Amino acid sequence: MSALSTHFLDRDRTAAPAPARAPGDGDHGPGAALPTAERLNWLRAGVLGANDGIVSVAATVVGVAGASTGVSTIAVAGVAALVAGALSMAAGEYVSVSSQRDAERVLTAHGVRDAEEGLTNPWHAALASLVAFVVGGVVPLLTMLGPWGGEARVVATFAAVVVALVVTGTVSARLGGAPAGRAVLRNVVGGSLAMAITYGVGSLVGLAV
């Protein structure tokens, strides 16, 4: 083939238009990640809220159970911990994500961040955290108020909390792409220590009173 023919063939290849692409077909631009980023925002808040609800409410009711065997006393303490913790968690999440949103605005204004990426929504994170805290905290509360009595109540709550922490640890590891075993171990050890310490403190206070 002559050099002239090769030249025209190369020119035709260069000038050939790219095939048309359907909307959304292989679209991996910044806008395509928006739903995933927003979903991860409230999923993260939800997992943290559930984990915090499980541990804090469990530690409260187990600690009170160590000091008093009265079901009504345990119920009042558990409900108070559930409501206060849920509101506190939601408020903290709202403030945290709002600060993140302000930083995103500044970065977008300076051109460091693509405007098409959107801004995180603090209300989504706060609501997810509040609901998840209540759902997580209900597990140890209802278990503690079950039909069993005495030490069996504490043992049943401990077992229910361990199962719940295994679930939240697995979910958090999946979201972060980390090994599930390590996250589950951290969750279970941390929650178990919290319950053991508060139960010990409650028992000492109960003896002193």
C-alpha cells in the first residue's frame, strides 16, 4: 500500500465520530456517584447509631440491674437512656455533617471540589442516626424486661447484645470494605467490657446503698 493511501486511511480513522452512547450507559462521571455517596452518608450514620444504641442502653440497664432488681427501676432507666441517647446522637450527627457540608461549600466555591458532586445532607444523617439508635437500643431494653428474673435477665441481655453487635460489626465492615472478623471482634469486646464494667459498678453501688 502506498504512503498516500496510508495517510488517507489514518485521516479517516481519526475523523471517524465516536459511536453514540445512550444516556447513563457507562456514565461514571461525578454525578453518577451522587446516589451512592448520599446513601453511604446515612448508612454510616445508621450503623453508628445502632451500635451506640445497643452498647449504651445495654450498659445502662445492666448497670442498674446490678444495683437493683426492680423491673420498674430498670425500665425507667432504660427508656431514659434510649430517649436521651437517640436525641444526643441525632444532634451530634447533624452538627458533624453540617460542618462537613460547610467545608464542601468552601471547596466547591474555590473550584477544588466539583459542584456536580452535590452536598451531604445533615438531616438524612441525623434521622438515620436517631432511628437506628432507637432500634438498636430496644434490643437490650426488651431483653432485660423479658419474663426471666435474677441473673438470667443479665445473661439473656448479654447474649442478645453480642448477637446484635456481630450484625452491626459485619455491616460496618461491608460498608468500609474491611475484614468482617476484626470489626466484629472490636464490637463484641467493646460492648462486653462496657456491660461488665457498668454491672460491676452497679453491684458495688447497690451494696453500698
